[in-house]
Amino acid sequence: MSKPITEFIEKYYLHFNSAALVDASKGYVAHLKDGGKMMITLAGAMSTAELGKILAEMIRQDKVDFISCTGANLEEDLMNLVAHSHYERVPHYRDLTPQEEWDLLERGLNRVTDTCIPEEEAFRRLQKHIVEIWKDAEAKGERYFPHEFMYKMILSGVLEQYHEIPRENSWMIAAAEKNLPIVVPGWEDSTMGNIFASYCIKGELKATTMKSGIEYMAYLADWYTKNSGGKGVGFFQIGGGIAGDFPICVVPMLYQDMEMHDIPFWSYFCQISDSTTSYGSYSGAVPNEKITWGKLDITTPKFIVESDATICAPLMFSYILENS
């Protein structure tokens, strides 16, 4: 079997961050081969960076068992799915003046670094259909998590009329088809979260129709308890922030607060981050700090790749797919 990515990085990625990338990739493969499970956390704007092109394949090939992501990553994969041709790339984004930024707003283009998401074709297309699903659930007295509502919308087929990228490039379609467990901490801080809040303020929906972040933690705790035997569960963190900090805390919560003293630590840890080590920063904290919080064991394999995840994650996922 041809392994072009493996051959390339093992030949040239020999020192510093490049060597850490190889070591972490090998550790991920070893963890899976030993029967371990893996959580991937998505911070930043990985969906708008089109990480779904390879993350979807990771999901299809059972290389990821659980995802924690921001509300933005949950929805932006679907926005790209239904409005890709309307996106605009701004390669000179560093040179934009305030007036040029305002002009983008006036055109309904919301900028994420070098990429502008079109409001009407992306946000509003999703809103039209998701609101109907929210209201239907409320009328039936049903409650779901944010990702479950998204799964319902995907599996209903209502978005197929808008598809502008191959369905195999959408990680959310792959996840929905597998019914992959997801937690979306801080979902309220997203476009769909804001839209849901607006309907609650107007009295058209009840906040209780959407399951909460506390319920997400309980859901994760139940899953972790049932899946952390044997080799255990690894933690592959892309970026930092709430997408990483929320799920990693399930271990000390179970151990310290639930007094489940036999609960295993996370059994692999890798973070891709361009955050520098700094005072009080979760994203910039070295992995060993997590030992003091009861998240990682002394013996947990720990890796940190200090680089841009849009460069590193596709390389690492390619290596993992070639070797496991």
C-alpha cells in the first residue's frame, strides 16, 4: 500500500515541531491499535478552514469516537456545505481598512481571517429549516442537544437541494450518519445559538427545548464511564478554549466530585496550538500542568505541536489514515 504522506514526513520531519508532529501521529496510531478510543476537540474555525475534507474520512474509518466542538464549528461545516460558491476569499485580509471591513458587512459577508461567510446563503438557509425542527420538537414536548437537532436536519434531506460541495467532504454528514457522540460547550455563543435565543426572547420557543451545557457534561460523563476501560480514551486537541477545556474536565469531575476513584485518566494527549505559554492561559498551558488538575497521569503520552492546525492536522490525519 502506498503511503506518500508517511514517507514524506518520516523523511523530512525530524526535529523540533515537525518531529513532535510525527511522534504524536505515531502515538495516535499506537493508541488505536491497542484498542483505545479517541476524542477530537475542535476550536477556532476549523470547519471554515475545510478540515471536514479529511476529518470526515477519519470519522468514516472509525479513527475518532467522540467530538467536542464549538457551536461555530458545528454549524460552519453545514454553512460551507450549502453556500460554498457564495464564499469569498480575502487573501489580503491583513491590509483591510476599517472602511473595507464595513463594506464587507454591508454586503452580508462575515469575515473569518481570509474567508467571508455569506449571511443570506449560509446563515439564513440553515435558519429556515432548523427553526421548523426546533418548533416541531417543542410542540411534541421533546428536547434535544444542539448537535442532535443538526443531525435531524441533515438526515431529513432538506439540505440536499443546496449542496455545493461533495457530501463526503462534510464531517457533519459523516458524523450524523454514524450518530457520532458530540458535545458542544457554550453553544449559545454561535450564530444558531444566537438565533435560538432570539426566538426565546420573542416568546416563540422555550429555552428548555434545547438541552443545556450541564446536560452535555452529564452525557459525556456517562459515555466516558462506559468507554474508558482497557486502553482508555485519548484526547486530541485542536486549538484550545472551551472545546478542549470542557471535555477534559470530565475526568477530575468524576474522580473528585463523583468520588469515582477508579476512573481512568485520559490515556493519550496531544494538542496542536500556536498559543505561546503564558500566564493563566489554558490554550498555552503545557500538558504537565494538567497532571495537577487530575486530567492526565504521569505516564500519559503527552505531545504538543506548536504550529498552525490548518497545516498540521491534515498531515497528521493523513498519517493516521495510512497507518491504522
